[in-house]
Amino acid sequence: MALGQTTDATFQNDVLQSSVPVLVDFWAEWCGPCKMIGPVVEELASDYEGKAVIGKVDVDANPSVAQAFGIRSIPTLLFFKGGEIVDKQVGAVPKAVLAQKLDAQL
């Protein structure tokens, strides 16, 4: 899966049961920094096609997943491998920072 919207209902299958590393961007429509990092996340989805899953969770539409992972600030990007959180980034950062964290999971 390239860039996809993950929901409370699909999170288990999309993220926790993925056989490849997963980057999940927790965001909201009203969040300025989320809009800044959105295009970067989309580029990563293209760059890592077939190597990793890149997903987005709208925290307003999917509060259960956000609450389960203690998301208090957005954007928060969680990196999963084998169903476990292996890294985390809070706030907008350059693409290279996220790529480095993702590369470490491949």
C-alpha cells in the first residue's frame, strides 16, 4: 500500500499486522504543521512503494487509535515494525529525517 487513510476499523490490519515497516502520520485537517508535512509523507509513500507502508490517521475522525497510542500533539509520526512502535517523531521535520528513521527499519 502506498499512501492510504487508516481508520480505527482498519488499523489492526493495515499497521499492526503488516509484514513490512509502517510509518503512520497522525494528523488533522485544521493543523498547520500537518499540512506542511503532508506532501513530505506523500513523497515518502512513493519513494518506499513496495518496501514500507505509509498511512495517515485523521485524529478527529479516528479518535480510538489516536487515544490508544497517546497522541497528544500533531503531527505525530509513529514507525512500526512487527506490530510494535520502534520510533516516533513529533512535529514537522525535513524529509531526510523521516527517511533516515524509515531506512533504519528496512
